[in-house]
Amino acid sequence: DARVTQTPRHKVTEMGQEVTMRCQPILGHNTVFWYRQTMMQGLELLAYFRNRAPLDDSGMPKDRFSAEMPDATLATLKIQPSEPRDSAVYFCASGPSLNQPQHFGDGTRLSIL
Amino acid sequence: AQSVTQPDIHITVSEGASLELRCNYSYGATPYLFWYVQSPGQGLQLLLKYFSGDTLVQGIKGFEAEFKRSQSSFNLRKPSVHWSDAAEYFCAVGWRGNKLVFGAGTILRVKS
């Protein structure tokens, strides 16, 4: 079964450090989504891409977060500088189009000390 | 604005009992409808989807859902719950050309 791969699965770092999370979408999927999940806020959409072009990143704090797709097999989400409030599970999902089911990775559990 | 409501934050059912999780959406256009399940420490897994046609759809793990246009609902059901069904369930709705909107989730606890 094809699956979305996220790395790392866990990350613990100190505040102020740069964090980079990576996602390999399913081959052939042209939409990629980044979500953040916390107990307090639930599942939040941060940004999404279609054909590697960013469509919407309004869910992301612009001053410290950035999302890119350097190529069709890699999506990245960066936080610089990181803060304790960024601690969450970050999910990447990909899909064949905007309205089709999204396939989720297992997430990156991020802890900022 | 497009929105998805899952009225129940938590639901507890006994093993073997039937289950219904509610999902309602706003917005008049014909939607695409999905249910996902999330087990602890894992990502969301697609249970079932509705695009068109028969309004009762079957999914994996014995789940089904029924689309009721008049009620703007897409409730998830299972006739007999197993302890392994304990998880969080998300309803998601999409409209043509727009991203999916997820509900806040319902946490299912199963009593033995």
C-alpha cells in the first residue's frame, strides 16, 4: 500500500532552534496538506499545495513558519525560531485532488522545551 | 461559510452495542463527505466516503454512513461495537474546488 511518509516521527528541541519536518507524499498525488493537532485546538490546517504551488497558508503563523515543496516527492515545514507553544503533532496528508480523500502520514510529534 | 459540526465530543458505548456518531454541515451545495478514524499515536485513516449515488455507503471495519440531504447530515453507524473501535472519529466535508473541512472530532470509548 502506498503511504505518506513523515520524518522525523519525534523531535525534541529547545526553544529558539530551527525545526524542519519532511513529508513524502504518495506518488501521483498533486495536493499536499500540512495540519497541526493539539488537545486544545484539535486539527488545524496550516497550509496546502497543488502541483507544488502553495494555495493557502493562512493557517500558518507567517513570522516563524514556512512550507515548501522543493519537488513533487518532498514537502517541508519549517519553524524558525521555535517556541514552546509550537509543541504539537504535525501531520502531512496528500490526495489526488482537493475534493478527493486525503491520505495522512503518521505525524511528527514535536516538543519544544 | 462552510462548517462541519460533530455535536458529541465524547461518546461511551458498551461493547456489542450499536453506535451512531453525528455529523452536520452547513452550506447548500452538494458536498463530498468522508469519515476518518484516528487511533492513538497514528494519523487519520479513511473509513468511508460519499460522492454521489446511493446515500448509504459502506466502509471498512463494518462501518456505514448515510447521507441525508434534507438534514445536512452524514452520520456514521456500526451495529455492534468492538473494543478495538475505541478511537477518535472525524467527519470531513468538501465542496467542489475547495479543500476539505474537518469537524472537531468525537472520541469514542468502549466499555467492556
